[in-house]
Amino acid sequence: MSEENLVRQCAPTLAGIKTGTIFPAPFTSLSELTAEIRELNRILVPKGLRLLPLRYQGHTALLYLYRPAELRVDLKDQLAEALLADAGYSGKSSEQCVAYLAKRFRSGGEFPHEVGLFLSYPPQDVRGFIENHAVNYKCAGLWKVYGDEALARRLFDKFRKCTDIYCALWRAGSGIDQLAVAV
């Protein structure tokens, strides 16, 4: 897995302005990928981040970089709790929710549309996406917006600027240990 890919895909999460990011990571050896994830977690966990594989498909892993402390807060939102309950999440802890999300991804069944709750998407937008079957949205960026369009556009800009800055810092020689912000 390339460090550049991690920075490009996950800059807002590394910076501490987004709870989590899910991204694909191609690999040739599962044992090498597992070793890379373990090594990255040695750097990331002390900074409040965790990198987990959600699914393996062929030679691509679907990875989840997230901030467990922020996820706990995000999932305590009343609407988020209701959406998770509707999707079959019986566990109350964020760790149980992440485990169930991974199970949903690995099952090969219906795509877990509640995934947005794990990625800092506003719960009203996740609900709107589910209820409207991905149509009738106000605008689209990193996600489809059904609630506060102005807030979403500000977040899209903030996340894009963060990614631009982090990619420039990485190209200038900053490593993951420097780019991962402890919050």
C-alpha cells in the first residue's frame, strides 16, 4: 500500500477534521499488506487513529482509517442511532458497530448505505440518501446532500483544501508520522 495513496485518500482524517475514510488499496501479497497495516497502526494508534481492513476482494482491500474517539461521538447522535438500528446494528459500542460494518461489507449482500455515518457525513444526508434511493438530492460532492447544502459545500471545500495541502506536504517530504495529527 502506498503512503501517497493513504495521504491522498485520507488527508482530512489524518488532519483530525473528519472522523473516517474508506478507500481501496491494491495489494499483491496479503501477508505484506497485513504487515504494512500493522506498521502503520504503530504510528497511527498513538495519535488517535486506527487502520482496519473491511473487506478483501481479489487483490484489493477496502480499508477504513478512522478516529475511534470521534466515531463514538458521531454514533451517539440520535438520528445516527436510529439509522443504525434500522440497518440491524444491535451493538451499542462504536467498536461493535465497526465490526458489524465490516461484516456487512464482507457478506456481499446489499451495500451498507449507513456507511456515511462512519465517514462524517451528516446523519440527515445519510437518511435522505437511503429514503430517496440516491435521487432528489440538493447537491453532490463527497456525498449526496439532502440536508444543509451550505454546510456541506463548506465541508467539501475544507476537505479538498486539506487534501491539497497534505499532498503538497507529502511531496515535500513529510511522512505519515508528521501528517497524522493527534487530537
